[in-house]
Amino acid sequence: QVHLVESGGGLVQPGGSLRLSCAASGIWFNIRPMGWYRQAPGKQRELVARISSGGMTKYGDSVKGRFTISRDNANNTVYLQMNSLKPEDTAVYYCNAEAVVGVPNEYWGQGTQVTVSS
């Protein structure tokens, strides 16, 4: 199985930056698409960014041009660089490891709080 631990959240001023990390344990990390999702109070969980096993990325419209997802397969880690942060980015951010054929289980981290406020 896979265990995911997020880190790097905290309080930041509008316009500031944070870099989130998701450290994965277990096997088959390299073949799983990985994603970052977020959920604000009273709202649905939404996709922030996704990266395939081959490094192809996609982003939610609200973060495109400001956030960058990357992965370091040698260290079983996925990152989310967040720049030009806005108050509406405030949410709990979750790391996700997608299921793939032959490795069927999906995994989620515990979440890390990001608060953007002056």
C-alpha cells in the first residue's frame, strides 16, 4: 500500500508563495498519476493540478499560470509550487495517488492547511 504525507502548508500573505511536498511510501509510485486537490469550508473538493507518470500536467483554471506541479520519482515525492497566492486559495490541500490497472487502490494524504491572509 501507499502512505502519503503532505507538508509545507501554513499562513502566507496575499501575493506570496508556498511550496507543498507530498512524500510517498510504498511501491509503484513511478507508474501512478499524482494530483493535488483542495477543499475550502463549505465547498466541494476540486482538482488543483495533476501530473502523469510521464510528466504530463494539467491545472485547474483558477490556478493556471500561478501553480506548478512536479514529481521527483527518485525520491517518491510530488510538489506543488504556489505563487501569487490569493485569499481564495485558502483551503486544505490534499495529495492524491491515482489507481491504475494492476495497481487498483487510490490513496489520499491527510491534508495540509494553506491560509492566505493579510
